[in-house]
Amino acid sequence: MAGLLDGKVALVTGAGHGIGRGHALELARHGATVVVNDLGSSVHGEGQGRDAERVVEIITSRGGSAVADFGDVGDEEQAEAMVAAAFDQFGRLDILVNNAGIVRDRTIWNMTADDFDLVMRVHLRGTWLTSRAAARRWRAQAKESPTGRVYGRVINTTSGAGMLGNFGQSNYGPAKAAIVGLTLTLSLELASIGITVNAISPGGVTRLSAGVSEGTPLEPDERPEGTFDPLDPSISSPVVAWLASPQAAHVSGQVVRSVRDQLSVMEGWRSPKLVSSGGKHWDAEKLGDVFATEIFGTRAAGLRLG
């Protein structure tokens, strides 16, 4: 029986542990050759290691195909090199899953500029750099294609912290929110050459989330097979595999939330109520009544915005 992703080549960043590890294992299970990227750093972005090799060992022991990559997604040359390696070694790259991330949680009055910059560097800059490297190559291929289109899937990783906010994450939350904006923009820029770009908002307890979540962080392959664990970090991985497949060619520019046993497509910013000034400048002294009666529909005291 043919696999959902037979013949496809995928690059998964931050795939040494947790959610990314689950994605790599799932993509391989469906027939994809996987470039398993992981810098091997701590959850705070310190140090380097060979964590990706363990995931490659698991995939190959199960009959799959995988290679390890130890590049830093936030470094322009290394991000370029990991994408180039997939094309050089396998002749193609079909799927890019941007998952690499770190946390440096602190309230804003205790957070340093370095804490902010490094989280942005890994999450947002890293997602942008690998996406650009892949997009340039896909565009060059599309120019040589009779149809002007190629197969390509980009799946970025956002978070509830990015869409809803989270205390102590004024670096991580904005980075994840920005990834949604990047996803929407890339879905428009790459549509003409056949590339879909979506974002996954996953759940599960991982090394990164252990400080703000209940439960013990276990790797996807450390759980009993065939059992359902709502805290399993790979719970969203089948969704990623489907988004990466030919079946999802019609889905782009979407944010898919996959937490526990629940699946939904998130709605972006929208304007449910539009109020006009009648062609005049707004009067600041009268806007309180406008918001209370016309926009919020209430005069309740203590109305909280946001």
C-alpha cells in the first residue's frame, strides 16, 4: 500500500525532541525521507548537541529514510545550507516544517533585550530564513516547469500564546503571532507557483512547555503504542502529515489548532461590527458612547478591552 508521502522529501527543524520529533517520525511513517534538523541546544538556546541523530536512528530502525542536520536556523548561512543539502542529496525538497524554538520566559520588567532578541531570532527569523531558502529554489524550479508550478508545502508553528497571549512570554507570544502573519503573507506570495503555506498550533507537554504546563514531558516514542495521551506532543503530527500531502493542495493560508482530541481552523482578525462617523471626524469626547452602544453593545461599567 502506497504511503501518503511516498517519494517526498521533508525538512523538519527543531526535530530532536517533542513536537518536531513527533512530526519527523510521522512524516517518515507515511513514506517521506526526512532531514532531521536540531541544533541540540537547551530549551533556552544554550549549547549544541547531536540530538537529531537519535531521531534518525529511530526512523531508520523502522525502515524509513532520514539524515541528521545540526544547523542553526537563525544563522543565514546555516539555514541556507540545510535547505541546499536536501536538494543536493535528494534532488528535491517537497515539505518544510518550521518547528525550531526556544523559550526564555520572564515578566517584561525582568526580561532582557537578549532574551527578546534570541527568541525572535530562533522562532521568527529562523522560520523566515528557511522559508526564503526553499522559496527561491521552488521558484527557480517553477520557471523550468511547463506548468509554472511545483510541489511544495510549508507548515509553520504558532502557539496559543501568539494568538491569545500568555503571561511571562512577551518575547515568545509576539514571535508566534508574527509567524501567523508570515504564514498568511507567504501563502499569497507562493500561491502562483503551487506552494501551500499553513501554520499548526499544537498542544502537548514538551521540554519547552514543561514550565507552564502540567504533566511530565515524554518523547513521542516513549509512550505505549496504541494508547491515547492528550499530553502527547505528537498529537498534532498526523495533521502536519496531511497538510504536507497531495490531499491538502486546496488548503493554504490557514492556522490549524490541534490540541488534545480537538481540531479546529482558527479565524484571523475580523471586523464583526462596523460603525461609520457619517463622513465626519470622530469626536474623542463622544467615542465612549459609540463604543459602549454601537460597537460593544453595552454600557456595562468596567468593560475590559482585549
